[in-house]
Amino acid sequence: MANNDPNLVLEARIKKGVLRIGRKVEVNAFCSKHLVTVSNPHIGCPQCAAERPGVRDLFGE
């Protein structure tokens, strides 16, 4: 489970470098709940984050 979001699906690909020297890992992220591509997997789906309560919601202002 990435970023504590059960709806975040990660897909990794290994790309070959120039002249087959070196390799690069490319990671794509997708939210299975909202069916959107997630641009930054570290942050997660912005729509899922908006649905979760924040610190102010839990403890008041």
C-alpha cells in the first residue's frame, strides 16, 4: 500500500539506457477509486486526500 492509500495502484517499468548501458525505473500511479492518473505517487490522489479529514477537522481550529 503506497502512501497509506489502498486505492493507489503503482506500475513500474524498467527502461534500457543508451546502447543498453544502464537502466531507469519509471513508475506510474493510478487511483482505482476515482479512475484518474496520479502525477506524483508520493503525494497520492488529490481527490482521495480531499475526502480524508485533516488535523483541523479532528481537533478543531
